[in-house]
Amino acid sequence: MRLRLLPAAPLAAVLLAALPAIAAEPTAHAAHATAAQALTDGVVKKIDKAAGRVTLTHGPLNGMPGMTMAFAVKDPAWLDTLKPGERIRFAADTVNGALTVVKIERP
Ligand SMILES: [Cu+2]
């Protein structure tokens, strides 16, 4: 069983609204159900295993314009396989207040 990190929920929610990259909750709700989701192009910029995050440059996504930002990941093991500079297709969803990569496909 995986330990769940308890988020500072109200603060995280406020920060998330202004700055998605700061909200931190990398491992909770790893089993969050994923419906069929549109995939977006992304380029891996940075991997932070300690924080459980990957920084991606993404195109238009979930109402955001294209930008570079950090995401939590649904499965921390993905951080071992992603490489800076790699092009991926991915889907993101808000999981417990943190924008989280929930699906990855390699072209
Ligand atoms: Cu973004």
C-alpha cells in the first residue's frame, strides 16, 4: 500500500488557480479513473523524481494556451522512463487539485 501525502488543500487550491506548477500532490489518487481523453502534444523538459513531477511544454490543454509547466503524474514509475527532450502525447486531468498527467503515449 502506498502512503498518501496529505496536501495543504486550501493553500494548494489557491496556488493552483494562479500557478498550476506549485500545487504539490504527486502520488495521491494514483488510481483515479481515466475516461477516454484527448491527447495533447508535449515535450519533456525536466523530471523531478523527488517531487514526483515532470515539466512539459504543452500545446493548448484543458483551457490553457500552450506553455511550459510542471505536472504531477498518475504513475510515479513514468518518471523513470521519460527523458528530457522526448516528445510525447499525453492527457492531463485535475486529480485532487493537482493537474496530473494521467496518460502517456509515445508517437
Ligand atoms: Cu499549462
